[in-house]
Amino acid sequence: MDNDIKFEISVPSDEEGYVLLKCPSCGEKFMLTAEDIEDESTVDIWCPNCGLTHDNYLDDDIYELAERIVENQVAEMLNDFSNSLEKKFRNSKNIKFEQGKEIKKEAELSIGRKTGDYEEKKYLCCFKTAKISSIKNFEGSYCPFCGEMIDGD
């Protein structure tokens, strides 16, 4: 029997199809299209700020929602288990078990669309675009697709 439980969390994009990402090293937030992220030709993603690559650039909101979903699932499992124990030992003379208060579930708020001070930047080295902070656009940034340093506007 397979005891794995799988959850799916949908990450919203903005009106142009960009998804918010966050670098785990420097905390810089930037946006790439879901299409570019899932493209098989995209081997690595470089942070436009620090130029480092990582396996995942998930935003804090995604982690918080995932934790809340898991906590709620565990609460439900514990409540069900406690309820079944009470039923099982209800007529027992030797063992008494009374279910306590149910563990309350937390609200699982969906992730909202992110807005911020992001400007679309065309990376001619890879012929792709990303949304980066206007300061990074002015200062210069690393191409998220190949890691090349690009001068600012």
C-alpha cells in the first residue's frame, strides 16, 4: 500500500505570464515566465543579482503554504486516530480513552499575484526576457538563462 500523500500548489503568474522567484543566497526577487522555467533547454537559472545558480527559487509564501497544508493534514490524521481509539476502547473495562479537543486546522490561503517594482529586461544573449527590479535594470544584472553579466541601461 502506498502511504505517500501528494499535494499540488499552484503558483500564480502575473498578467504577462511571469512567476515570482527569490534567490536563496541574496534574497533578490525576480520574475521569469513559467514557459521559460519549464523549458527543457533551461538547464540552470542564475540570479540576476548575485549570479549564483540554485535548484530552487521558491518564494517564502510557497513554503509557508506548503507547511500549513502539511500541518493541517497531520492535524486531520491525529484527530481521526484519536477518534478511532475512543471508539475502539469505548466498551473496554480495562482501558479508558477519551478524545480531547480536536486539533484545529489553520486557513490555507492561496498565494496571491505578486506585484512590485519590476521592469521587463530583454537579454539579447539568450533572446529571452525576465522581469527584474528597476535598480538592477539600471545597474546591470546577470542573465538568468546563461549567467552572463549584462550592463545596465
